[in-house]
Amino acid sequence: MKKIEAIIRPEKLEEVKDALGKYGIRGMTVSQVVGCGLQKGRVGVYRGHEYSINLLPKIKVEIVVNDTKVQDVVDMISDVARTGAVGDGKIFIFPVENAIRIRTGEFQEEAL
């Protein structure tokens, strides 16, 4: 099993959720996060004074899938979330040792 963490633009969340749902992904965790990368923030103006906004709002989508689905899910998220502009986000993949469904006690892929 692998955990896929995707940091995406907030406006792309619904498209990503729809694509994952059509693929059969039943569970995900979505968090509002802030961060910076190549965008390095932006400059805002308030009452005539410039100020920098270093951390920009992003969405983190976390999904655990079995190993056979990882590349499909990564490709799907990449295709749907890509605008071609700086700030589209990143995808990280981590190994998952085990998963346990608390309600039933199921584990491994059955818990997903």
C-alpha cells in the first residue's frame, strides 16, 4: 500500500475529487494548508502600502491505495490539477505498512 499526498490549488479540488470518485477511490482526507514553493508568495497592496504574502492557500489531498493503483491515481491527479502555471502543486508517495478499519478490525487492503 502507498499513501499519496497531493498539494493542489484550492480551485482544483472538486475536479480532483470527481476524477478520483469515477476511478473508484472511496476515501480521502482533505485539509486546507498554506505553503510556498517556486511561487514564493506574492505582493499585495493595502491602503497604498505593499506587503508580501509568503504563504499561499493550498489543499492537501491524502489517499491510501494498493500498489497497483498508485500510477493511475498519480497520473489522474496530475492531469486534472495541472494548469501549466507555477503553483500547480506537488505529489508525494509514501509506503504504508498497515491500515486498520477501527469499526470492523479489518486490515491491509480490506480496510481501505
